[in-house]
Amino acid sequence: MCIQRESGQNPLFNINKEVFMDLIERIKELVLPVITEAGYILDEVKYEQEGSSKFLRIVIDKDGFITVDDCVKVCHAVNPILDKEDPIEENYILDVCSKEKGSDYDGQ
């Protein structure tokens, strides 16, 4: 289950691994307090390219099942922070997902 929203400014995606890891950590620092306050667990943050599109994937969890409404709630909570802080200068799609058994996000 995923909720997606486009954001960002530039069409570039070339960054080295150290800068990339710093970016992921910065995003975690920005969104973790809001996600935790809303009652969710931040499971993972990924920044990936699929074809010509870039995705910032925020994977959430909680006790019980994650619903579409949960993903929408988190998306609406983190999007203003990401827009204000603008840690990613290029265009990307914000993708808030649940961690599902057997999915790519389950380490398989």
C-alpha cells in the first residue's frame, strides 16, 4: 500500500554513496518526530530511481494493520516538513508505504 506525491525541484540524480547516506539520515531526522507523534514507527527510508522517476519511500509500521488512511495521514504530516526543509533538490515522488510480509520492504 503506497501513497505518492510529487515534490522537489531539479531533474538530477547523481550523488555519491556518502552524500546519499547523509541525505537518508537527514530525512530520517526530519520525519521521525512527526511519524512517532502520529503513533507510527518509521521502518525505513529509501531514495530510489525507477526509470526516469525518483522515489523517496518512507516505510511505516504500527501495531495492527496499516491502512490507506494511515499512509495518507503520514504523507500529509511529513510533506510540509520536506517541502520546507527541502533536503532533496531534484524532482521526486514522495511514497509513503506500509511494510507488508513478502514485499520488497520485508528484506526479500
